Amino acid sequence: MPRAAPARPRARRRRDGRHRLPRNAVIDALAAAGGPSRVVAELGVSLATLARWRKAGMIHTAADALGLAALARVGAGATAQLLLARELAGIRPGPARPRTRKR
């Protein structure tokens, strides 16, 4: 039985009745990296691939997520880049999985 595609996040409604779109980490990272043309030149991906990333709101390969996070130059150090790479890959920040007890 085929699985349905994951639902896109719904836009939240403001008090004035307008919709606020959810934040797209890929679009923010592309802007911080210097724009789509710089990302295409540095990572060696096509504009069509960037369009797919923007539409999906995430990057499916770890190498590309780490490369874009390095280009974006966020924060100081590798920790900020790894957090951005996790967000680009669609991994939500949150508590770690609970440890299982050995018996």
C-alpha cells in the first residue's frame, strides 16, 4: 500500500485574519549564502534542484545540507553550522531519544 506524501505545514492565522506562512529554512539559508547563483557554483547543483529544495522546505542529502550550512556562515563555530544542517535536513530540534535501560 503506497504511503501518502507528508502534509505541508498549515499557515497560522493571525488576529487580523491574515495567514502567516511557516518559516522555510532553505530559503533563509540560500539568502544567507549569497543567493542561488553562488550556491549553484559552490555546491555544483542545478537551479532545478534548488527549486525542489525550496518547495520541499528541506534538503534530502546530508552532504548538500552540510555544504549549504557551511556556505551560509551562521553563528560562530561548527555547532551553529551543524544545527542549521539538521534543520535543513528536516530534523526538528528537540529532546534526544530516551535511553533504554539495560537489564
